[in-house]
Amino acid sequence: MSTRIVVVGGGTAGARLAQRLPVTLLGEEPHAPYNRVLLADVLAGRYAPEVIALPETREPVRLGVRAVRIDRAARTVECADGSLVGYDRLVLATGSNPVLPPLRGLRGAELPEGVHAFRTLDDCLALRDRVRPGVRAVVIGGGLLGVSAARALAALGAEVVLTQQGERLMERQLDAYASELLREHMEALGVEVHTECRVSGLRQRDGAVTAVELADGFVLDAQVVVLACGVRPRVALAREAGLDVGRGILVDGELRTSDPYIHAVGDCAEHGGRVYGLAGPALEQADHLAAVLQAETATAGAGAPDAAYTGTRALTRLTLGGAQPLDLAAFGEATPQPGDDVVQLTDATRSAYRKVVVRGDRLVGGVLLGDLAAVGSLAQAWEGDEALPDAPLLHLLTHDGGS
């Protein structure tokens, strides 16, 4: 009798598992699994929704099925439609929810007309239906998601204001110089950027948003508001089932939760004190878990993974369109500590900037804007965490990475 593997969640991690193993995949969204990284390109009109579909899974996905309860004793998952799905191994790939900021005018999860999160394909399609040239749009949040949304809205002809509470755009990934180059690029696309700017509330008329209020009393007219304030792991299902939960669902080196028959991967999982919220780690976790489950169930004659999952070194990469597109990549620690070596090259005429941070004989971080020719070799050196060769540090920023 074959082992029943049930996966809850049809996002990046869940779909990857379903491509590797014969599983029952419960997808809450009505759409087939898709690449969430490309949502901004769908919003901008660069891709049709079907173009971002992920490769087909080994078994059909059960779409529009929301899991509401786990019975660990009976090893069943109860769905919102009343059906029960039995499992021998359960994988939680429930992803994350958008963070809704504490603003006047926002009450619970019900958003006023014109106010949108930017997390799902339905969010994206609803925004695209609403935005027309000249529409006044305010994006709240200047991280990776907010920058992507603002770029896409500008491509649709909207008059876009991007507000960021912190000192600079994408402050988690970029240093001050790179962030300033990014800001200049966004402004060249027609996006009005406000940093160190705290939004305090929304104004409405007849249930529809009309303006965004700032803490300093300034008011931004708005017909569309996009909430891009980050994401939070979806852990309610796990918590209600009595699993150990921190910020995410706690897992070990086999991506196993506090219940030996339940695993968690992707945005919802917390490993070694880290919740990643990125596609790269989700895919790596899913691949590692696939090997673990293959070994346990002997479905493919595979052996167990050579080592436990120890974490992922995730590189952030983004392409911003416009008349002069801008590519950027960032990894590790872009801000040096005392004693670190730093090498940077700047070409102001091409808005190109490359920087690496070296600690001892290890590459610990870097930022590249405009010219990503060296990103492959840099990422390889960083991900491998191996001693750098005895050569001038400048070789790290050459196009071939010094090879």
C-alpha cells in the first residue's frame, strides 16, 4: 500500500513537491500553481496570467480547496467543503499572508474599494482591471514588493506615489548608494518617491478610498492604494493543531515539525530561527523534503539526503522596466562591519554600481545594479562559502568573476 502524502498549499514550495512526488495537493486558490515572482509582470501587462503557470504536477491539483483543521490523531485534514483527506505524511506549504498595517480606515481583512494587497494572482488581476492611465495610485511600502508594484503601475500609465517609512528603498537588501540609484530610476519612470514617510490613515467616500493621510498631516489623493508592507507566515492551521510555532512553523533539518508525521516548507516554515519568504529557499526546502520523503516511503528507490537541511543563502534579483530597464541583484551583508574589505565600481553615466564585502577570506555580501555580468560567479562564491583565491579583490567584480 503506497504512502499517502498530502500537501496543503499550491504555491512555489507545494507545487515543487507535487512535481517531484505523487501527492494529493490541496490548493486554496482557484488558479493552477503559478510563479508568484512574476506577478508584477502580469500587472504591467508584460505577461498573460497563463504564461506564469508552473510546470504540471505529477497528479492533478485539487483547486479551490481550503484546509480548515488537522486531526493529528486520525491523520486527516478537514476542508472547508466538509470533505476529509487522510494522510500518512502531511506537508504544510501554506505560504504567507500580506501584512495589513494599522491604519485609520482599515478594519480587519475587509479592504475598502480601491485598496488592494499584492500577494495573489487575484490581487493582481483586480488591480489591473482598476488601473487606467492617469489613475492616482499610492503604494505603501518601499521594499522589494512595493518597488515591483510601483513599477508595474507606472507601466500602466498610473500616476504613482511610493511611500516608504524607512530611510531608503529596499533597505533590507541595498546599501545607501544603491538605494539612491534605485530611487533615481523609479523617479525616471514617473514614480514620486517619499521616504521617511509614515502613512497614518485612509480617507473614504461611500466605501471607496479617496486619499491617503500621512502622519505629518499631508494628504495624498488616491483612487487606488496598494498595501506592500511585507508578509507574515500563515501558521493558524498549524497552531490550532498544536504544532510548535514561532514566527513560522518550527522545523528541523528534515523540515519536520514537532509532529513526526507533519513537515512544513516555504514561507510558512521557520528553520534555525529564520523565515525566508523568498522563492529560492522555498524551492531548496521542497527539493530536500522530496528526498527525505522518497527515502522514507521508498517510492523511487532513493536514498536519504546526504546531510540535513542547514538553511539557504538567498539572492534577491529584480528587473525594473522602462525606456532604460534596470537590473539589480543583492545577496548577504551589503553593509560592511569594521575590518571588512570593500570593493566597489561605479559608472554614473550608465547607472551601474557593483560592490562586494569580504570578511577575512570569505565573500559575505554584495550589490549589483545595472550590470549583472558578474552575478553568477559572485553568487557561486558566496553560496559555496569557500575561501577566496589569493588574488586582488578587484577580480571579483570583473565580468567573468576572475575565472
